[in-house]
Amino acid sequence: MIRVLGVHGIGTHRYHRRTGSPEQAATALATDWFRHLGTAMPANSSVDLRVAYYAHLLHPESGPPVDEDPAMLAPAEQQLFLDWIGLLNPALDGTVEAAGDWLARTHGSATRLFALTFCRELHAYLSDTDAREAVRQTVAEAIDAVEPDVVVAHSLGSVVAYESLWAHQNREVGLLVTLGSPLAMPGVVADQLEPGDDERRPPRVSRWVNLADPGDIAAVPPGGLARRFAVDEDIRITAGMWEFQTPGAYLRSTDVTGVIFGADSIT
């Protein structure tokens, strides 16, 4: 049986609201991850899947609702939004209203809501030193407890996992799998990482494989991770529609499960 630890992305504070505790939220989230992963697992394979849950640390009051109007973001969150959408369309006029309207027109209103939520949670992580360390510590403790063969980190979770594996070097990780990662996003993420050294991987990670849908607006610039970090493979896949912004489509991909359950996954 392969041991897998998931590190979730944005929008999961609802699990905490629904269940009432981080522990129960982690269990509920792991159940959902397994429901997706199980559809594409190789025959005769088995998995012990857990999830490191940290969303409550970025939403101490269970998280305020996110309005679909970018103007509702705090000024620093708006700047993240502008910097990010500017990477997707440099021709925009530099207002959050124009950026939000363009994103909704070209990718749909659900994608705009995803982007606003992403900026709010990313800013909460990057701007609050205590919360940032608490999140990283939570992931490190989960790695110690689970002793995973594979760490699978989605979206913002790839940033959290990367920093946690640098800050807490207690255990070897045979395989790090990042899905739809924004790690290479210039200005917005890449230049704010701790540590900030390029072309490197966390020191106790034996192998690192990144997978992303070319249409995933969080995984920009396309191919940027391979150019900036010491990944072993950078694989483009088709996850399907806007759902690449959730882990489900990635976890249902045989490209992803092929990497997770591959012969080289377990050291």
C-alpha cells in the first residue's frame, strides 16, 4: 500500500465550517480526494490517503464570504489580482474592474470567483508571518505522522508544501507531485518564496514531478516551473474545463495517478 499525503489548495475552509474541527475537516477532505483518485487508480493498487488541513489557519473566523466584485478585495489583495491577471493579459488598463470583467468574459464567472478567493488566501498566507509558519508546521507535522511515500500538493498547497519541506527537514520524501502550481508566478508568488533560491528543490525530496493543464490560470507562466526550479518532470495534461482549479479533475487524470502509483514513486 502506498502512503499519500495531500496538501490542499484554496477554498477548503468550508470543510472546517461544516465539520467543526480541523481534524474532521482533514478526514472529510481526504474522503473527497479519494473519491476522485479512486476513479483512475491502476488495477490492483491500494492507497492510504490523508490530507494535511490548514485552511482554518488562514480563516480564523471560518473565512469571510468572497464577493464576485474585485473591488471588495483589500488593497494588497487587489494588487496581487492585478499582477496575476496582468500576466495573462498585459494589455489590460490596470484597474481591478477591467481585470475582473476580462476574466469573467474569457474564462467565466466561476473562474473570476476562484481568482478572487485565491488572491485573498494567498495574501493571508504571505502577509501574516505567524499564520505562514503555523501552516508550514501543520504540513510538517502531517508528514511526520503519515510518513508518506508521496506528497501531492495542489495549487496554493504547492507553495505551502514547498516552503514546509524547506523549513522542516525531518523526513525524506520519495516523491513530490505538484498539480496546477503557481510557484513560478513572477511577482505574485515566485519572488516571495522562503527560501528564495531558484533552480532548487527541497533538500530531502528525492524526485519532483509537476503536472498542469495549459489552461490552468494559476499555473503561469506555462512551463515556468521547469525553467525556475529543479523539477525532474514538467508534464502538461488536459484536466478539463474550469475544474482544473479544483483538485478533482487532476486527481481523476490517469496522467496524475500514473505518476503517483508509478514504479519509481516509492523509494
